[in-house]
Amino acid sequence: MRELRISWCGQSYFIIGSGNARLAIDPHDGDSLGLPRCEANADYILVTHDHYDHNSVETARGPKTKAVAFSREGSFTLGPFSVTGFRLPHDPEGGSRYGWTTAYLVEAEGLRVMHMGDVGVGPVDYIIRSVGKVDVIMVPAGDVTTVKQAEALDWAARLGAKLVLPMHYWVAGSNVPLDPIDVMLSLWHGSVTKLGEPLDIEPGRLNGPALVILPLESEPS
């Protein structure tokens, strides 16, 4: 059965599984954020930008690790994953406040997944045209140092995402000064699903749009 498995480790740290291959995006070390530590032993690692809560490569690295891509733009391949990176400002001031981030489009198993990094601006037309429609989007939902929640949902709508996975928001135990997800939930008019386990997705089985809240994973399987 062709499917992707997506686990969330808090903040912007996701692990995407395709067959036996694992791709980690934006790993953090856990302790410095007050969050669980996810030692992924990933085959491949993507980092969107050089901030401490996104760049703990050693946490995700292990004996299986073959490649790490750091703020990489353009198209490239990591095992079964086809990846395209897009450079975006981390803030509405054109990057003058927080610098720049990279949004990654990841394609595998017939599915298209967009990780927006710490995007600080609303939808950018040339990226919308370049990317086209996606199946899943991971968007920051904690305001403060990224887009407003309404702008995050605008990205999801413009890219036609069937599943919206909030990230980079405050959760219990976190010591990062972000907002909780409440505002995004108040703005969302579609279905909301709160899962108790990682998300398994099969091509052709998505009926969204839906907003999906993933559980924190300390040791993704």
C-alpha cells in the first residue's frame, strides 16, 4: 500500500515516512524548548533556516542518515523524496528583522506536502504559481515571529491544501513565547480532527479541506 506517514515532534519538526525511508524537517533538541526529544535516525534531513528551534541536525541524524539539506533552494532528490525549496522572508519587513526561511515542497508516493518553514508574509503569487496545488500543508500557527494565523490559512487556501497541519505554536510545557492555536481554530470554517497517533495518508483518499491537529511524538515509529 502506497502511503506517507507524518509525525510531529512539536514546533516545526516533522518526520515523513515513505516505505523504509524517513525525512526529518526542522529538528529541534527538545530540552531547550521544553518539548519531547525526537531522535529520528532519519535518512534525510531538511532545515529551513538557522534558528536554534529548527536546526538541531544532530537530533535527527543517525546511522541511516545519507544527506542534509540546509536552506537549499531549487529542485533536488533525496531518495524517494523529490524536493523543491523556495526562499521567503521570515518577517513582513523583507527579512530585516528575523532573516530568511525556506519553504519546502516534498513529493513522494503520489502526494505533495508543503512545509512553510517560518514564513513571515502572506501568499506570494510567484510561489503559488510555481507550486500549484498541494495535498498537505504545514503552516505556522503561533503568530509572534511568523505570519498571522489568518495569513497562514490564506497560504493553505491559495495552495488548495486538502489537509492543514498547524505547527510552530505554543503547547503545554513549551517555553517558547508563541500563541496557542486558538485563534487559528476560530478562523477555520472547515472540519477539525485531533489525532492520537501519527497521520497515515494514501493518495486519492483525501476529502478535505480539513485542519488536523497531530499529537506530539517523542519516538516516532
